[in-house]
Amino acid sequence: MKLIDIVVPSFNEEGNIKSLYERIVKLNIRKYKLRLIFIDDGSKDNTLFEIKKLPKNKIGLKVAFISFSRNFGHQVALKAGLDHSNADAVISMDADLQHPPELIPKLIQRWEDGAEIVYTIRKDNEKVSWFKRNTASIFYNLLNYLSGLQISHGAADFRLLDKKVIQALKMYNEKNLFIRGLVTAIGFKKESIEYTPELRVWGVSKYSVKRMFLFALDGITSFSVKPLHFATYFGMLLSFFSGAYGIYAIIIFFTSDSVVTGWASVLTSVLFIGGVQLIILGIIGEYLGKLFIQSKGRPNYLISEKDV
Ligand code: UDP
Ligand code: MG
């Protein structure tokens, strides 16, 4: 019988673990051996305790877990799940039940029909905040433009990956993981399913505005070096204008007797150019920082306890 692993990154999700388990049991999937792998991403609450309380080996559904030594982040938790799987397919989903487990049979169906990646697209509805919908859409437009990828706007980390895809992903040893981008970039036969997200059953979102911003920055700088080119173009454009302005100033100096001392324009251009330089330095710094982190070759995550 074929195996399917369900990987669930969980960070402070004590109130959701049991409900998620029960909803999966209810699906009553008999065709495959399922294993639910919870990745406890350094939770401060009783998440791990709740996971351990679940029946470990009910017929057709095993429960396994990996517990990190501290919080390493959602993407890293997902990667750990993939690293530890040797199933025929892996389904990844959130712990908060925003990804309805009832979609799992559909994901499996598409996989049986030959798809190697079955991803889901979130149909935007009122349950996702206006802010999140719009910032996500700006981010994906920008990322797709910069990277040449075509990540759909409602992309979520709710998907099924065939064993072949997992083998491929295991070869990527990037420190700043952006799995949504990787999955789009690696090819394979893809199918998509639309779904309507539910409200988080328990607890609050772990993605603050700051984390979303950092996540977006990571996504862009992991998949594109175009921002560096922009820096160069912009620098060239500015030098061109300042050269032209210099020539204009010389002409004025020789042709007019009353040279107006325009401190306002000087001040504005100095501040403007200063600002642009800082932004460009920041962009270079982002890439340099990535290089620095990668070159240290530190492990992506540390496990304090596991049962897989
Ligand atoms: N998560 C995680 N580590 C983190 C942040 C989040 O493992 O540092 C998990 C979280 O427990 C949930 C999933 O990632 O299962 C998605 O997080 P959340 O629901 O907070 O994000 P949102 O749905 O609001 O985008
Ligand atoms: Mg959520």
C-alpha cells in the first residue's frame, strides 16, 4: 500500500492539533497509509504535549512529530517535514484548519490522475482580511515580474508533492527558503485546485506585518537579482542628469551676470541622492547578507526531540 505523509508546521497551535487530527480521521481514507507529521516549530505552549496525546498508530493513520529546539520559521519547518519523508507523496498544510482537510481526497485524486504537484489556490473571500489580500497581490505581482516566475496570487503552502518532486527539493540547500517559489521554479506536471479558506479555528496568525514584509523580501531576493540591476540603471540615470545639469550650470555661469544661489534645489538633490544611495546600499546588503549566512553553512534547523 502506498504511503502519504501529511506535514503540518505548528507554532503555538495547542488548540488546533486535536481538531485537525479528528477532521483527518473523519476523511476515512482507506486506500493509502497516512502519516501525520507535526513539526513543532519551537512552540511555547502545549503544542507538543497535545501532539503526544494523539493515538500514535490508529489503523491507517500514524502520528509522528519533529520538535525544533527553537522557532525556525514556517518554511524551515516545511522543509524539515520533506527531509524526513520517504512516502510516495507529501501533503503540506497549516495547523490552524484554514486549509480544509476535506480537500485532501481531491488532492490525492489529481495525483492519481498523473499530476506530480497539486497546488491549491486560495479563492479570496471575506474571511481573509482586506489588508492581507491586497498586500499579497502586490507582492506576487512584484515577485513574478522580478523573477519571471508565475506564482499565483492565492498561492498557499497547501499542496501535494509527488516523491519525485520531494527528491528534487531535497537537493536545494538554500538557507533562505521560499518554498512557494521553488515549487513553481522546478517544473514537473502541475495541477491546481481552488479552495475557500476558512477562518482560523483557534489562536492568532503568526505572520505579523513585519514578518510578512521580511517573508516578501526573502522571496524576492531569493529568486531575482534584478533589484541589483535597477540600482545600476538608476545610478546611471542620475549621473546622466547631474552631468546635464552641470553643463547647464556652466552655460548659465558664462551667459548670465546674476547667478541665483539656489540652496533649495541643492539641498533637495543632495537629500534625494543620499536617500537613493542608502536604498541601493540596502539592496546590496540584502544579497551580501544572504551570501554571508549561506557561507557559514549552519544547519537549517535543530531538532530537540523527534518520533518519525
Ligand atoms: N508557523 C510555523 N512557524 C512560524 C509561524 C507559523 O510553523 O514561525 C505555522 C503555523 O503554526 C501555521 C502555519 O505556519 O500552521 C501558517 O501560519 P499562520 O496561520 O499563522 O499564517 P497565516 O495563515 O495567518 O498566513
Ligand atoms: Mg493561518
